[in-house]
Amino acid sequence: MATTQTSSDPRQISQYVRDKANRTRLSIESYYAQTLVQCAERDNRAKKLEKQMQEEGLSEVEKEERRRTHAAKETDFLRLRRTKLSVADFHSLKVIGRGAFGEVRLVQKVDTGHIYAMKILRKTEMLEKEQQGHVRAERDILSEADCEWVVTMYFSFQDHINLYLVMEFLPGGDMMTLLIKRDTLTEEETQFYISEAALAIQAIHNMNFIHRDIKPDNLLLDTRGHIKLSDFGLCTGLKKIHRTELYRNWPSQLPSDFVSKPFESKRIAETWKKNRRAFAYSTVGTPDYIAPEVFQPNGYTKSCDWWSLGVIMYEMLIGYPPFCSETPQETYRKVMNWQQTLIFPPEIPISADAKNAIKRFCCEADKRLGHNSGIEEVKQCSFFKRVNWEHIRELPAPIRVEVSGIADTRHFDDFPEADLSWPAELVKESTAKANFTPQDKGEFLDYTFARFKCLTQIMRYGDRITTAQQAVEPLQGSEASSSTHTVQSTPI
């Protein structure tokens, strides 16, 4: 007769109990922490409504009607938060980005027809690289950030394979694509984009975040050509390039026979552009934009983001980053020896003010432009003296973004071999409406998020409201017509 096998090792049983108790504790703490945050957000929305009605001078009858409408929205939002999202709630339209740990797809929500950019991250990769904290950081930052300089996240959810971040789709592409197309920008164009990037950096610094991965790939362009910042925390650490231990066995000193050859700048630019896409999609990446102190064990401050801005400014004016090389190892060595390698090629003349601004961004951390008082220091720099800082986002961008609708993907790479279908097991899981319980010991606990403003979101292109069907038809032709829905917009 079979007998039940039990462990005779009390330490093994004790460890199991401790692990289970710890997961339970984390679950309870997270639940109540989220509840407190949600209550505070609801109170803030109510106060904002009262203030707005007071400023508009509404009568008591009008105020009461507005309160009832707001209460109905809050009820709908509670219902929305309890709804379990899955991939089955979205049509997959196109792959618009790809990296070593996942991809970004253009998707359309089935019930509303809204168009989004969905970032999909594989859990196995996150766990293998021990990047749970960084993944959570991006989700938390995007859920907290709600300003014009940061890409808006509307939902986040998970299944047993992937993590999903559902964000606004910005059809203008990214600054990397623009730079590859244009080679160089004028000083007026550079002044505009660097100023907007500086305001975006200051916005996240005001929220006590350090981006640590400011680069052209993460500067997205909206339909009007204005900048929004993306990729918070996730890029930092996920790629080997951001892990200091990768560089421990790399020599940081330049060879004794190192001689700069600025007359070869055209060849350098051609090599850089040829390798740029490969660097962007690889696990190694490129350290071109990372401040030298980030690689060192002594720590770093918000100042590291201003260094990256100086490198981008150099690339806009010269055509390639100041420390670019054919290998990440050589680039790293140049970054660490920036005093000798930050050189301006004489055949590409730029103004003294532009050179001075770059040198003030790319210098010692404690002397760096922006280190002491942030954006106020940048505003005082002579290169930015003509910038209309207060109304810059209301002005037309110097380079017009050509888009035919809210689902136009012409400014993104094509991935014709991509399989747009969702894995059958994920669709089956969501269709069955099974209660998903993470089996990863709480690494991605309470990852789910929904933004209140998604209830009143209206899909706009220019000054007119565009239906999802109109937006997707240029992208998918007749195929889209049978699988899309007209936007049901809720009055704001």
C-alpha cells in the first residue's frame, strides 16, 4: 500500500512556510497601499472638479448635475478597474518596434476602437536578468506621470507569459528615425528639440525620478512634431549596456597611440548610421549617451540626464555622437576619457554658443549645466536665449510630421515577417475568463493599472475627431473594415 511521503527536514518545511507567509504579507501590503493611493486620487479628482466649477461660476443646479455626471464616471471607473484585461480585448494591427526582450505593437481596443501602442515584455527574460524592479519602476512612473511631456499609459496588465503596457500611440516616430533621415539639423531646429527635451527631463526630475537612459530612441514625436519622453526605468538595467558589471573587465584607458582623426567624420557618420539600428535592437546596445559616472561605483545624480542631452545636441549638429565607435567597448573607453575625445570636427562648423552649450552639458557632474537648479540653468545658457519657454509646445515644430491619421505608421520600421496573431493559449485563457494567479512568487504583484481619463478619451487627429475605422483603413485596407469599431466618445 502506498504511503504519503513527508519531509523529515524541519528546515525545509520552515522555509516553505516562511516563503508562503512572505508572499501573503506582500500581497496584503500591496493591496492596502494601492487602495490608499486610489482613494487619494479620487479625492483629488473631486477637489479639482469643485475648483473648476467655482472658477466657471456655475449655479447650484448646474454644479449638482456636474457632480452626478462625475459620480457616474467614478462608478464606471471602479467597474473598469475590476475588469480583467487580456490580449483578446485588443486587435493586433502591426509590429512597430522590436527589442531583445519584447516588442511594441499598434493595437486597437475591441470595445471602443481606440488605437494604442502596446509594449509586450516576456516575463522569462525579466526574471532571468533579475530586472523585476526596473520593470516595475517603468509601470509605476508611467502610472504616476500625467503631463504633456511624458507618454501617457492607459492600461497595464499581465498573463502567465508576458507583461503589457498599453500607451498612447505617437505617429511621429522617434528622434533616432528623424536624425537618420536628416543627417544633421540646423541650430534653430536643434535649439527647439533640445529645449523641449530639457523641459521633459525637468518634468520627471520634479517627480523625483532619474531617467538614466535619455537618447534619441526615447524621444517620441506626436502628430504636431513635439517631443514626449518614454521608456522609464525599463531600459535602465534591462540591457547589458546599463549594467556596470559588464564593464569591469574592459580597459577604461585609451591606448597610448590614440590619435583623433576629425577629417574622417564623414566615414564615422556613415558607419554610425549603418550600425545604429543593430545597436538599438541588440542586448548590448550602445553606451554613447550614458554619463561616465553611471559606469562607476560611486553613484550618480539627476545630473547624468543633462550629460545625455549634451550628447544628443552634438549628434543633431554634427551627424553622429561624440564618442561613437565601431564597438561598444571602444565607445565606453571614449566616454570614460571624454576630456580627450570630445572633439568638434572643423569641416562641420557650428556656432560658439552651440559648442559652449555642449561642453557645459558634457563635463564633470558637479559643474554640469542643469546640475544645481535644473532647467533654470539651461534657460540662462546663451544658446537658448531666444527660446519661448512658456509657450514652446503651442508653437509649430520646425520639422513638420507628415501623418495621414492616428494609425499612420510610416515613421516606424517595418517588420513584414511578424506574426500578428496572439498565441492561442493566451486567447484561450482570456476567453475562458479564468482567474489568473501569478505563479512568479509575487515579482509582478499588482501590475494591473487603468487610467481614469481613459473613460473620456477622444481620438483626435488635428482638430477633428477620427473614428478608429477611418484611422485603420489606410493601414490595413478592407481587412480592417471587418474588425474595427467606431469610437464611442464620452463627453468630457
